[in-house]
Amino acid sequence: MSRGVLFWASLTPALSQGEGGNPYIIMIHWSIEKKILELKYTWKISRNASDNKTNLFVTAGDGVIEARGEVAPNIRYGESPEQTEKEFQLFLNAKPGIISSPDELTEFLNKISLSHALRFGIESAYIHYWCKKRNISVQKFLGIETVPSIPISYSIPIMEVGRMKDFYEENNLGRFKYIKIKVNADEMMDAVSHLSSFCGQQLIVDANEAFLNVEDCIRVLEKIKKMRIEFIEQPMPATMYEESIYLKRHSPFLLFADESVTDEADFGKLRQMFDGINVKLMKAGGYLNALRLLKDAKTNNMKTMIGCMVETTLAISSGLNLCSIADYADLDSFLVVKNEPFKMAKEENGILSYPETINRQ
């Protein structure tokens, strides 16, 4: 693991209350650092594979209280650690004025072109700071219920079918309520069939946009329709609107959107294409927008899942903060990270929770 401070600045005055209710200015210090996260095994999905991930961590503080937010850049959305560094410098160069509330930060961020993941890192660091300073939980700030623990799925990356049973047993995956399996188009049927032969849990099958032909996709789904499958996640590319509408009409399974939902979602189209959505804070660009997407999905009678990129427990605990309004929690990626640095969430018997010892953000 490597780490290093990339940028640091004290740019943001914030108003607070002094004696007698008179306002005074608190300077907010912003910094970012980079960590290379070594993975326990190769993380392979339909479009790429990696043995490590480089995430960045934003800190906001006033010299007494500070808090962090995580940035997990994803190449699928044109993000990279190098681009994140450049964008954070743009954020500092914009010299934010008096930001005394999350609403003012939102207004400021709306004027800057930032990647979704970096925007989440900045917004979450500030909201965590704001909540710590007022001794309230993030859930109270967001106006939602607190869920102290929730069952999560565990994701099996693409691998040789012959290795799958050993992987399942070595990682004791029988403890999880759901098993998510990453697949490509050519090997989906064989992979799901083999996993089903020894795995008794419900499966979530995630193709990550692997199918480019809707008829091929329907044929494969028909062949596995009697298996224990909870839903299929993003089988076709986000750009294939008409094909996805057609697929939903002929699919024997529920379909969830992932790549088709970022910081914006056209629910008029989405509900014709899918039965549910996977909201990731790194895609949504922040707590506030993720909350909006989850509520809009419910209004449109769609199911919801809180998902993640490859993240540490800093961002995973942020996802847990939103789980009271989600039907599913796909928040397992910290379990793939060697020597996870923050210990801000824990998993036991397939249940994700906050450690009792942390000052929860």
C-alpha cells in the first residue's frame, strides 16, 4: 500500500456561532491522499480485470474536527486517479467562498465540472464533518432511519468454472444470503449452472453490459430460468434502450439497472427496461443525489439496491448509511481488499454492520 498527500489547502471559511450567538468564521482545510489497495485475488468482470485499485481520500476539517470521504475512480465512466488529482486541484483553484452548510456546498459544486466519484468524496467528507460537528448521524441529517446491520451479497468474479467450488468453500461463502456472480456472455450459462450445482443461496447474475445481441441474451436466460436467481443485473449496454425494453418483456427474471443509472435517471425509460436499480454513491456523486434516486425509484415502483465499486470500509459505511431505503445491499468489496485500512464496517455471518468502537460518520 502506498499513500501520499497530493494537495492541501485552507480555502473555505464556514460560519459558526460564538458567545452570545455572534457568528465567527471557521476555516475549512481540504486535502486529498492516494492509496493503492492490493486485492486478495484478481477482480475480473466482463470488461476488465485488476489485482489492485487506486482510490483517493478527501479530508475536510477545521483543525479540531475532521472527516473523510472516499473516491473510487472507475474507467467505465471516464475516471482515473490521475484525472481525479487534476480535478481536485480545479476544486481548490475555484477558491470556494463561505460554505457554511451542505446546501451551499452543493451550490458551489454545481458550478464545477467534477467526476461523479470525486464529487461524492468531497460532498461526503463535508457532510461527515458537518454531522460530527453537530453530533448527529448522517441518517438524521438525511432524514432517514438508521439500519445498524443488514445482510449483504458476496460477488464471485469471472474465473474458470473448475475453480469456482474451491473458491466458494475457501471463502466460506455459505454465510451470505445472496451470491452475486460476474459473468460474460459466452460463459454465463455454464458458470451459473455450475454454481447452482453446489450453492444453495439465491443468485444475482451480473453481466456488466456483456450481451450485445438481445436474442442471444433471451436464449441464455431461458436456459437458466429454473435456477435460483433473484435477478439479472445490467445484461446489455446502457445505450441499447429499445433492446432492453424488448428484453424486459421476454425475460423470465427481474432485471436491475446498474450502468444505466449514474447521477441521472430517466425513470420514464428505466421502468420500461428494468424492475430495479443499483444506486452507487460513486456514480450518484453524493449522498443527496443518491437519496433522490432511491426515492424516485420507489415512486416509480422499482426495487432498489445499494451497490459499490472496489472500496474500503470508509465508503462501504457510507453505503450502509442509506440501507434503510434499499431492498438489497451489495456492499462486499472491502472484503476483497488486503489489509483494509479503516475498519469502519464489519461483516459477520454475512451481516454488515458498524463496529461498536467507531465514532460513526
